[in-house]
Amino acid sequence: MLAEGLGLSGIVSILFTGIVMKRYTFYNLSADSQRFTARFFHLLSSLAEAFIFIYMGFDIAMERQSWSHIGFIFFSIIFILVARAANVFSCAYILNLARPPHSQIPRQYQVALWYSGLRGAMAFALALQSVHDLPDGHGETIFTATTSIVVLTVLLIGGSTGTMLEALQVVGDSNRYRHSYEENFDGSNSGYEEGTSTPSKFQLKLRELRRSTSSFALLDRNYLTPIFTSQHDDDSDDDVDIDDDDSPDEALGIPAVGEL
């Protein structure tokens, strides 16, 4: 509500609220509450997803379509693929400049990220709103183009994603690069081989940014997480130090039989 009142995106604020709650608030719950909450929200997300696709199906059948601009639809699909390729490959290239060689994002992972870009409910909702906001049939043209893109990406690309991941040999090996990167995320440059190449100024800036990110991770682990998250150490109250010469009853403060 605050984001909407300030003219910002309420959806993005809800997204980051969920990220923060998962990071801090979720671990303040008991173990049973955590399991129940995870299953409950998984049920809600499944119901919401089913409702969205049913709603999309009804609107595709009931809304008036405009197929007079086939070229616009075709080039929209082409430009979306090109724009996503420029986004994924350029960002991966910048990330690889800051990462050590053994934890860089490989080429087949980049292709998988590019291929798996699906358009769905958000684009459909915005296009549906444009039908009423834009005059002279422009909204209907945008709605038809968006519907075609959504159906194409969800059915064709989404349906063939599993086959593409197997062809790229990505399935079954998704944790190897993440673990190796986390093991070297302490801010040190142990992953870089000194003397092999002279880093540019841009690479040095990226490495400094990586060190600052590591410092924030230490700040989060040492200060933010202990402040906002209560640790449920149920076993700590039951753990009592027992000396070798003491019996269990004496360690718990129970008098011996002779003392009674």
C-alpha cells in the first residue's frame, strides 16, 4: 500500500517483502509452523496459477482479436528473443569477469537461461489493460501480439525446456557451480591465478564490488540475522554439562539416596 501510494510498483514491493520474510521472519516460526506455512503457500500458488491460466483461456476466447498486423506479431517475437539474448549473455559476461575461473557461468547454462524465458500472466494483464486504455484498436493489436507470444512461449518453449536442458547437459549438474562459488565467497582471491593475466580496471572494479558483497554477507550473518531471527535451540535447555566424576542425578541437582 505504501508503494502504491508513492506511485511505485506494488508487485515489486510484495516480491521483496517475500524475500525478506523468507530470509528473517520464516525462521522465527517453529518447525511445525514452517512446514505448514511452506505447504500452505505452495497450495495457494498452485491455485493462483490454475486460476490465471483459466482466466487467460476465457479472455483469449471472449476478447476481440486483431490479426491485421501479422508482421508486428512476428517481429515482436524476434525482438523479444534478441533482447533476452542481449540481456542474459551480457550479464553473464560481466559476472564471469568478477568470478574465479572454476565458478563461472558456462555457455550451456547461459543458453538455458536464454531459452527458458517465458511470458505469462504479467504481460497478459498489462496487454489486457491496454485494450481499454489505447484508442483506435491499438490495444487490441498489442493484446493479440501478447497473447500469441504467451501461447508460443508457454506451449512451445515451456514444453520443450526439459528436452533442451537434457541436450545442453544441464540437468543433474545444477549445484556444482553454485557450491564452488559459495565456497570461495569469503572475499579472498584464492580462486584467481596470479600472474596468468593482467586484470583490467573494469575487472578490478568488479572484484572490489564482489568483496563489498562479501562484506555485506558477513554483516548479514553476524548482525542482521541474529537481530531479526530468533534461534530455536530446543535442545540447548536440555544440555547439561556432566563431569566425569558426577553421576547423572548429581549433575541434574537430584540428591543422592544417602543424602535423603
